[in-house]
Amino acid sequence: MGRKLPWASLVLAPVTILLRYTLHVGDVTLFAVAAAALVPLAWLIGEATEHAGEHTGPGIGGFLNASFGNAPELIIALFAVSQSLPNVVRASLAGSVVSNLLLVLGVALIAGADGTRPLDRKSLLGQLALVLVATLVLLIPSVPGWSGNPERHSLAVATAPVAALLLLLYLGVTTLGLRRHARLHAESGDAPGEGWSLPVALFALGAATTATALVSEILVHSLGAFADAAGLSEFFTAAVIVAIVGNAAEHGGAIVIARRGNLRLATEIAVSSSAQVALLVTGAVALLSWVVKPALPLSFRPVELAAMGGSALVVALVLRDGKASRNEGFFLVGLYAVAAVGFLLAGDR
């Protein structure tokens, strides 16, 4: 029964699409159904990633989950760009980094930390260093945006080389990291389990990610009505709600995997996902916005940059010894609650 329910719940994804494009139900109903549909999709991505990780090792498994899981984030951001919602894009990107580092990692530690299994300290600290570097690099287009019009074309032009630098930095460091993970997995001699084959796991990841992207777009479409009804600011809605929803796949996946005892893979998912959003997704959105239009300046607010950089620094201090505890997980979740309150108090730009 425990496994039949998630499989049966996958029907919510096509139901959501049917309600949106055929029956044209109200936005409040659409929001509720779409949010519910993301839960079994997150479970499926976590299931497929764990099976893929048996063939590739936790490092590459975490990268696969981050890559497939962040596809909806990229699609949501481009959709918001095309709707001329730059503040929503930047807030959701910053909120995604923060939620992965504090909320997802924190809940994963609570679910799976026992203080005995060592983590991949080198890999995790390397990913966190990338987030810190990205935060510093983003100061280049952000500081001029703190005065005057943050959407002016000159900032979009200044953003282009910064976005390219973020992409190149991520691709270079990630290539080296994946080679290291592949070598460590080969040296470990770990044999794949009796679960899914690698092609089946990758196909499931692709199918679940595609469905997640469609459902996420529908949910974002209905978020405006939800935010108005709840009396929330556009910034808070994007930084907290859109960020969590857009990353529901890796959120759920990391937690499910941690509960099953594979904390090393769960921490890789949470931390590598945050680095991928900070560099790859952010850089790609900024460059692709020149095609989708209007061009997006990466002019983040001080509260957004402080939250991203501060989260990476705190998590680096927590994981510096290569171990983790449930108390540290509670600490990270508590910090996320503080960050969410800060986003609420910050209001719109």
C-alpha cells in the first residue's frame, strides 16, 4: 500500500493539465490540484535518482537529480520573463538557492542524519564555494541597480558577460567534479543493486521532469490569484512559494532518499542543486532572456544576495567536518524560517 499510493497519485499530473486546458476551472482549484500533483512527481524523481545513483555513485546521482529537478525552475523563470515579471524571476532564483541550502538540506538531515555516515566534504564545500563566488560576481550588475531603474537596458547589457562567466565557471568546475566522482565510484567497486537499470531510471527522470515542468507552469499561472487572496507581496510569493514549488522535485527527492539512509546522496542533491541554480540556471535565464525578451538584468536586491551568501556560509560551517546531525538540521530549518520572515518583511521592490 505504501508504494501503490504514490504510483496511483501520478494520475494527478494529467488531471491538472486536463483541468487547465480543457475544463478551465478556477485558479484556486487549479493551484490546489497542481500543488498536490507535484508531490508524487517529486517522489518519482527521487525514486529514479536513487536507482540511477546505484549505477553512477552519489556524486553523479546528486548532479542528475539537480539537473532534472532544476529544469522546471528554468522553465518557470523563462515563463516569468516573457510575462515581464523580472522581480519574480530574481526572487524565485534567490529563494531557490536559499530553500535548497537551508530548508531541503535541513529536513534531509533531520530525516536521515545519524552522525555515523561521513559525507563527501570536498564535494559539498566545493559546491558551496561556487554559491559564494556567484553571490560576489552578481554584485557587478546588482549594485548599480540599487539606485535608479533596476530594469534599465544598460544593466541588461552589463549582465550578459556576468551570466556567461557564471555558466563557464559552473561547467568547468562541474566537469572536474564529475570526473572525480566517476573515479571514486569506479575505485569503490560498488556493484549496482537489483533495482532499475540505468536507462530505465534516466527515462523515468526525463518523463517525471517533463510532467513537473508542465504542472509547475500551471501552478505559477494560478499563483497570482492565490497571492491576492492571501494578501502576500509579489516578492514573498516568488522567493518562498514559487521557489519551493519550482524545486519540489529535488526537495521531495532529497528527503525521501535521506529517510532511506542514503544521506550522502541526499546532501549532494540539496547542495549541488543550489549551486546549479546560482550559476547555471541564473546564467542561462539571463542569456536566454535576450531571445524570450525582455532582456533580464541580474540586479538582485541586497536582501536576496545576503540570503544567498549567508546561507552558503552557514552551511559550509555546518558541514566543514564532513559530518552532520539532526540538531544541525533543525538549526538550518530554523534559519530558513528566519529568512522567510525576512522576505515577508522586505516587501516588494
